[in-house]
Amino acid sequence: MSQASASTASPPSFDAGRVRQDFPILDREVRGRRLAYLDNAATTQKPKVVLDALTRYYTEHNANIHRGVHYLSEVATQAHEAARLTAQRFLNARQTREMIFTRNATEGINLVAQSFGRRHIGKGDEVVITGMEHHSNIVPWQLLCEQTGAVLRVVPIADDGELIWEEFERLVGPRTKLVAAVHLSNSLGTVNPVSRIVELAHQHGAAVLLDGAQAAYHFPVDVQALDCDFYVATGHKLYGPTGIGLLYGKAAHLEEMPPYQGGGDMISSVTFEKTTYNEIPYKFEAGTPHIAGAIGLGAAIKYLTGLGFDQVALHERELLAYATDALQQIPGLKLIGTAPEKASILSFVMEGIHPHDIGTIVDREGVAIRTGHHCTQPVMDRFGIPATARASLAMYNTRNDIDALVVALEQVRRVLA
Amino acid sequence: MFDLRDLYQEVILDHNKRPRNFGQLKEPERSAEGYNPLCGDKLIVHLGLKGDVICEIAFTGSGCAISKASASLMTESVKGKTLAEVRTLSGRFQEMVTADAETEPDTDALGKLSVFAGVRAYPARVKCAVLAWHTLRAAIAADHKVATTE
């Protein structure tokens, strides 16, 4: 990017072509073609700074954290806790002790269901979720309901994939103890009105968990502004490693919640008669954590925010509009999920052609998309389809990727129509 | 380099578009449902037996081109065969779609079914090809179970 253009715009405008160079895997060919990676909702690729952070940790700093008195342990502990600070600032939590490292978003939800849920949700109480949840934001609540006798309520969705707000208003009431909602739907792309959800739930005294597995890498999230009680995200979609996730919880909740797992690190003292638990967030981090993962995630977040996250979001929004327009030109193609508030996801079906066949054929053209129910079987049932094909965007995608998809879909029609 | 046409052969495309024996039997003696939760493919195989011989067979359901064509070709190839012959054929089919790329399919034994040899290059699609056969075996096995309890 030229100095001239950089000086007229602040922050400098986002250049996806430049960003692509930071991701080594995007250079490779797949099946003899340029790779068009459009399966970002499943996992994103990793920038070199993340790979370097992992290598550096294992080659220079590897040690266990928190109780070591030796040099390496101190450095590793500092790096791990610095990553927590990075994560705290990223989601704008008030304090680092509100930021718990988990394995992934799923574990964060299970933690809240089993710890907060079993303490506060009992027989006859209600948990409200939406009809567009990922299985990971359904099953933990079903388990809780089985264990406690609580009742699961589901807010239906409209034909365009939007939450039916009137139904939400109708379903949330005095029995509601918790509302769990996805911020950005992984199979429809719908962005839920999470601020309004939190506000209404709080009016009824219910806590709110937001599933930000998809949202957190597409646009800035501010948990204080949202005022949600819990927010979960996952590292491997945030351009970081697998096996590391984030759970934000308001300190007041986390303080009074019982531990989720017992073990080392989550205690302050142990005797056979009585164990005293450690303070938060460590109370919820039993056992040796994924130290390298946390450090890698910290590097990924710094990279993402360093590019100007607002600019990233803008680029993706423009690309989504371009892709939506391009796909709608294809005869017989129907987008599933056309809510007014949408991001990054293009789920679609093609007349007379099963999504599985679409996925296989576009793969031969070097285009990676996902086909299936995307861990949202109730969404598929809602739309009366067995599966969809899904292209999902990330910051390094360009119009070239979309054009490659369109060419590949024409090939699909040639082979199967 | 595998060509897409190795997987989507003309015979397969034809059976996908115009599946044979697609529909219900008037009075199926037995049937079984097969489901592939990964892709949502659902098949129901309906059987009519005369002694030990499959005299009637039909299928319903929905699925991808590979699973639908596989079910269609399967119904054609097992009609008139004894259950023992079907078991052998089913085993051969399974072997063919999971064999390594160098192994030549036994075209004498498999006949038209050898068009599915191309599936070997697509591990994610093997389940689509074998769904119909699993469902057929379930239909046969379920009946035997009922028979032994009587």
C-alpha cells in the first residue's frame, strides 16, 4: 500500500491481498488449482505470527505455569497471563479475572450450564434458546434440563432466518432463568439483536449467555456494552490454534459459581478433609492448560486488531454483498438465510442437486466449502432440507475466491443438471 | 489425477436422474430405513421374498447422486438373487469402494456396480455409496431376527 493513500485515510484501508501474504497455507495449491478457502465458519487459517508464537513458545519458553520458581516457568506464566489480558481487552471485559480459558466455545457453554445452571436452575424453571442454535448451544441445556427438571423453550425463526422477536417476547417470562442465544448463526448468517435480547431477559431477571463462536472474528464485540452475563468464543476461528477457547463471565457470577472440574491449579489448598478453591479465573481452569494455545490465541487477536478490526468487518461486509449478488445469478440456486442483519455466511441449495455433490465437485476446482447440516439439524428441519452447501468468509478472502466458487458451481450444473 | 467423471460416470448420472425401482411396493414383506446423519441422506428399502430369493425390491428416500444411483443400481442387481448371493455381492461392493486405487474392481462379479469404483478416490463419499447396501442388509437381518423369535 502506498504512503499517499495511507496518509489520507486513518486507519489505512484494509488490503486483503496484502493480508493473504501473512497466511502461508493460502499459497498452496489444492488439486492443481489455486486454493479458494471458503470454509472459515468451520475453522480459519492461521497467520504466520501465530505459527511463530507457537514455535517460539515451544523452542524458547516451554515450561509449566503458575507455580514454577525457575526462569522458564516465570516467562511462560507471564506469556500465558499476557494472552489473558489481550483477550480481556479484545472482548472489553472489565478485568482479566472475568476471562477464563477453555478448550473451545462448547466447553464454555457446558461450564456455564453445569456450574451456573445447576446452582440456579431447578424444576419448573425455563431455559430459552433460539431455533438457530448450533448443537453445542442446545445439547448442554438439554442435559441440564434432564438433570434438574427445567424446561427448554425454543424461539422460532422466520423464513428469512431472522429470530421472530414477538415469539421471543412471548416465551421469556418469570420462569425464565437463562437465555442462551447465538450472536451470529453458523448455518444462516443471521446476526441476532443481542443487545435487545439481553435487555429483555434482564427485565425478567434471567441471565444471558451469548455464543460468539462465529461472531468474534467478524466484528468487534464489547461484552460490557452488551451487558451479557456470559460470552463464549473459540480460538481456532479467531485465526488462532485449536483447543483454546474463551469464556467471559461477570465476576459476580463467577465468584459464586461452583467449580466445573476439580484438579490442580483450581485450588488454593487441599487436605483430605477440605479443599479451598482458587480465586477466579483459576477456579475454572483445572489442570495444566493449553499454554501454547493461549499464547497463540493472544498473537492472533493482536494480529487481527492490529489490522483494524472495523476495516476487516467492512471488507467482509462488502465481500458478502458481492458474493450474495453473484450466487443469486446462478439459475436454480437458493440462499438459505437472508435476514436483513447478516454476516459472512452463504448457505445455499441448488435445485435437483444434493449439497454433497456440490461440495465434491467444487472441491475438484480447488474451492473448499462445507456441506451438511453444520451441526444445526433443527435449522435444516425448519427449512425442510437435509443439508445445505455453505461458503463462509474470512478477512483474507477476495473476489477471486467468490469468482472461483461461481465457476465451480457452473461446473456442478454442467455435471449434474 | 482422478477425473471428476471417474466418480460421476454416465451410468451414475443416469440412475440419479431416473432411479429404477423407486417407490413403494404394494405389500412389502419387510423394509428398513438407512440414515446417514452426516449428510442427511435417508433411504428406505422395501423387500419382497419368494423363499430365499428377492423377487421384489424398491426404495424411497432422498440423497445425493451417489447414494441415489447406488440404491437404484443395487435394486437392479439383487432382484432375482438368493439372500446368500446378495450377501456375497454386498461384501464385494464394500470391498471395491474401500480398496486402494490400484486394485482393479472385479467387473465379472460386480457387473454394472463396478461404476462405483471411482468412489475410492473420494473417502468422504464412500458412506454415500454403501448406504443402500447397509439398509438392504438391515432389512434382511431384521427379518431373520423376527423369524427366530417366532
